[in-house]
Amino acid sequence: MTTSWKQFEDEIVDGTFRLREYLGGDDSHAVFLTEYESRPAAIKLIPEDPRNGKRQLQHWRLVEKLSHPHLMRLFASGRHELPSQPMLYVVMEYAEENLAQVIPHRALTATEAREMLEPALDALAYVHSQGFVHGHLKPSNILAVDGRLRLSSDRLDRVGEQDSDEPDAYASPEMALEGFSPSGDVWSLGMILVEALTQQRPAREKADAVDPALPPTIPAPFLEIARNCLQRNPSSRWRVADIASRLRQNGPAPAGRKVERKAGTSHRLIYAISALLALILLAIEFGPGLLNRLRNPPVAAVQPEQPVVQPVTQLPAEQKPSPPPQTEPPKQQPTEEKKPPAALPVTPPAPAPAAQPEAAAPESNSGVSAGEVVHRVMPDVVPKDRRGIQGKVRVTVKVQVDAAGKVVDAELDSSGPSQYFARKALEAARSWKFAAADGVGRRVWSLTFAFSKADTTVDARSSP
């Protein structure tokens, strides 16, 4: 199906959802851009298997009832008959980017890894408390939606259920025999953490008794966390709550759990580094947008603010880790380490201000005569989403204007490096108004929005 999925663009699924653009897929599924309640959404199609089609729809309808700020929302699901074969579909939130698109360009910093891990743990704790497991954790299933990290939710399963697909590189060693489990999610999260910090997945030893070898250069406390996630014996792995506790407290590992450290490493040094990271993170107030700016490496001279680290949602009492023993607090050491821009926010984004017309003329308005632009609307980008911008992000939108000066069509001419800013520019351009020109017919204008850390400017030019 891979070569033919695109032919179904413009098909209307279940009489409601138009397949606007093929976004990707393989022989087992396809994802298209669609709309849900006048907002961009994604729709996933999979060929219906008569043996488990009913079970899959039941799963999706149960997941539709789940609600968590770091879990992808499912809006609708059902059956649809394509010309080739019957399909199942599920409509979900549209994600601008995912972690798999970031890792090939650069590794995450320690701060970014923490900000990825915190909300992921929060979402997993919620999923497990609802009787589900994720079962398919990998970088492409850690996504960015409107400036907030989300875990995919369209393939959640019950504990013990088996996967009809072959286990991937992130699956736990026992999954093929024992099925999905919370400890399997922990293994997958450990694999993702190591890959995000090193751009390399841990080598999986052939010997069943050997745990994956990890680079000693992974910073604290992530080396300790990864080692305790990637234990081949599921009963030796940390739980989600153990990892969350280790991140929050930056102290010793939970009592009664297996802890492995590289020989010769000072416990005191590990605690000092962890405590120092905690102080830095707790001293700073707000964080930036998300994955849409991770493609550019941080510049050492830039020191944007970082977010306050929010605690992970508490699990039920029986799932809480034992409190760590009290230890002498380490002495804080001075450091000159630069704080890199954060990758993944752990606080909900502030409500976006309503788009407001601006009376002032654009900073650069070559080709614009006075009075030609009657009403300008600037993209509603909140300040914290700007802090990861390096230099300027430029997006050009071409708009068609009728004789009355109203924009009747708008399309991206140059989307720039970020889908997030491209979408914001396109939304704003649709609300512009121009001077009326009776008898002229449709005119074409080119609007180039330049996003920077400080503000947004626009260069409006009429096209021949």
C-alpha cells in the first residue's frame, strides 16, 4: 500500500473527515492531515483484520475517554471502506514534530532530557493507573502538540496482551513471550533516554543475562536511571514512580532497589551534581516552546530562562517508592556551565492572547503604499515559545485578495524550519484586509513574517 496511499487524498472518510494530505506511513498504516471541529487533526488508517477489528475499535473508544495533559487525545474512530479494502480509522490531535526528527540532528542536553522525561513519566503513571500500558514507546511516539509534549495513545494496550507485530528495537526482552507490561514501558523509556542523550541506542547483548552496555559519559542522574531501566530481569527494574522520585529528589536511589554505578565513581560527586541541577532548575521561572526549535544547537552565549520543574503526578499509595534514606546535603560547587535552551516544557502553555490588529506600519514594508494594508493581524505567539529561536525564523504566505480587499485564499510559499511558526503565520495572514480596488479583480500579496526572540515583524509586498 505504501506507493498507493497518496491516491486516497481528498477521499472523505465516514462522510466527515477529508483526507487532505498524506503525511506518511507504511504497508500497515497511513496517516493523513484532516480537520476536527475546524482545527487541524491527524487521521490514521489501518487495514481491518477480521480477527481483531472489533477489539481495536473497543480499545480506541476506551482511550477516547482518557484525559491527561501529556497524552494525545483521540477524537473519533470507526470503519470506512476504501476502494481496495475495509479500513479502521482513528482521528487524533495533530502533532507538529516528534523526538525522532530531533535526534538525528543533535543529542539532547541534560536539561532537555529532564524536560522530556518529566512529562513522559507523568503520562505513563496516568496510563498505568488506568489499567493500560503504552507498549510501543519510541522516539516517534513522543510528540509536540501546541507547545506541549504528548505521548501517542492510539496503540495503548492492556497488561499481558500480545502484539501482532514483530518487537521493535525499543521493546523489552520479555515482551515477545510475556506481552505488554509497565516494566516493559520502563525498558523502552530507558532505551529512548540513552538514544536522546547520545544519538545511539544501547547495544543489545545476545547473552540473555547481560544488561546493555551504557556509555559512562551519560550525565548524572540519567546514567543511574538508564541502568536501572535497562535491567533484563523485569523485577529488578525501577518503576515509573522510582524514576520520578529520583528526578525530584536528586538523592540516593529508592531503598530496596538495585543500584549500579561505575566502579570508582564518587557517590558524593553524583549527589552534588544532581543537587546543583535541581537548584538551577528550581531558580528559573519559565521555559520555551518545544521540539520545533531543537534542530538548531544551543549557542553558548545565549542563556534563556528555564522552566520550573513540576512534580510528576503521584501514583496510588501501593505504587509509591520507599522514601530514600537521609544523607548529608552536598556542598554546592561553583560552575560556569552555560544553561542550554530547554527542549520540552513541563508546564502547560499559557493561554495564547487573542490576535490583535496593529496600527503601526511594518518594520519593512518595501512595495507597500500608504493605505494599501487596511488591517494587519500578527501571529499569536506567546513569549515563552520564542526563547528557543536562534536568529530569525522566516515564513512567507501568499494571499489572494478580492476587489473588496478581503483575503479569499492563503497558502504557504515558504514554511521555514518550523511547522509551528508556519501554522501561526498562515492563521494570521487569513485575517488581513487590504484597500478595496474595484474593477481590478483578484490581487496577490506576499507576506513574510520574521519571528525572533523579541518580536515578530512582517514584510508585505504586492505580487505582479
